[in-house]
Amino acid sequence: MNERSDLHFHPDTCQIAVIGAGTMGAGIADVFVRAGYTTYLCDASEAAVNHAMEAWTARLKKDTERGKITSETVAEWEARLLTCTPDTLPQVQLYIEAIVERPDAKQQLFDRLEELAGGNAILATNTSSLPVTALARTLRHPERLVGMHFFNPALLMPLVEVISGEATHPDVAQSIFKLAQHIGKRPVMVRDEPGFLVNRVARPYYTESLLVVEEQTASLEQVDRLLESRGFRMGPFRLMDLIGVDVNFSVTSSLHERFYGEPRFRPSRLQARKVAAGQHGRKTGLGFYRYDPPSAP
């Protein structure tokens, strides 16, 4: 650990960068902006950033028209949310990665971020299934990498998993835990085990539901209605569409691999076909259900 192990993230002195302007990245940036932090939203795709900003501005306009927020509040938030590209990414105190769920892509990004930050910032990953320990292995300062896993939609879901890899310094994990509390979330400390806590527990909700439909025991609409009638806010197929069919499939595949082929984590052929066809849910306009227009990526 370098000279500052106990970092304090105060809105007046701390800036945050979220890399990845998809559904999760844009949502995470929104959370920090509303909590008072100057936040950079960064993506290699200028179109993705523009789409995310347009969707965010449209939501704020609707909320203003409904009297939920004032125009003054909107102006404050708009002044705090900045955009950039990987080439113009500034030095900040905390970088949160929310890019594609591929270890090679994430490791390359963290290598670049560490070079930019010079070991003086915390690097956080929003991965939902990849081992934090493995993501940190190419870093010169692996002790500064920690998991900060938000849930979709990030603005509404209170839970945040704080995951410590083998090298993560306890002060780093504790700082992120306190930060999550400060922005109004309910953090839990989690070990770097397959699926962490939530995704490991939640797998049967998806895999068993997919198996029921594959076996033609019931339709996906019937499964959703049944589970929603039993108290679940969203049925599994509506929830997979919201999360992203591709993201959900990737998590299941990762758990299946990391548990050495455990049958209860076997990915679904039905879901695999959806991913292959580019039917990823709300963000593409078509998943298990059809959406018009598609949601922001």
C-alpha cells in the first residue's frame, strides 16, 4: 500500500470516473451525481456516451415536469456530470469499471488506469461474477483493486457488494464500504468466491425457470406471472431482459465454469440462442419480450 491507505471520499474534494456508459455505468454515474460528487462518464464509444446522456436528460425532464425535482436541482446535477473518452480521462480518486464482462478487457483497462493514476487512486470493478483476485494479478498495486458491485437499476437498488480479492487492502475495502453508505446504499462485505453472494444465490431463480420453459412445462409468461404473484417484484424473464440476457448468460456461464461444471449452474440453451441472435433484452428492443423503443444501452 502506498502512503494513503485510508481514503475518505468527500464530495467537496473527491472526483469519480465511471468507465462504461452502458446501463450499469450510466446508472452508477447517476447515483454519484445525485449524492453530490463530480463524476466523469467515460466510454470508448462516443455514441454510447451520447445515448446515455440523452436518456438521462430525458428522465430528468420527466421528473421535473412531474414535480419530483426542481429545475435548480437539475442544473446542479448537469453541472456535476461530465463526459470524456479514454484519451481524455482525468486523474481522480476513484475509478469504477463497468465495461463488458470479459477478464481480458477489464485487465487491460485496469493496467491503463493504474498507469494514469500512478497508484494513487482506488480501482473498483462492478463485475458481477469475475474473480477480483484474478483481475488484479497484472497490477503493480493489486491492493488498490476492490469489487464494488451495484445492482440494476443502480439508482433504485440499495444493495452494493464490496468484494475483497486476495490482495485487496482492508482499508481500501472499508473506504468503499463507507462510501456506499454515504451515497445511500446498503453495502455488504463479500469474499471473492464464485458469484459472490447475490448472483450465487439467485442462479436457481433463472436456471430453473429457463429449464421449465425448455421442457415446455409452462410458458415464460406463465412463469413470470406465477413468481410475481408469489411476491417477486419481477419474474425471471422480465428481470433477465432488464439486466441484459447476455449479461445474465455470462454470469451463469462463469459460475458453471468456476464450480467445475456443477449441474445446477448449467447455462440454458434457450438463453444461449437469444444471446447468439443479439436478443439481449430491453437494451436491444427484443429479448424474451419485445420493447419499443429499446432502452438506453
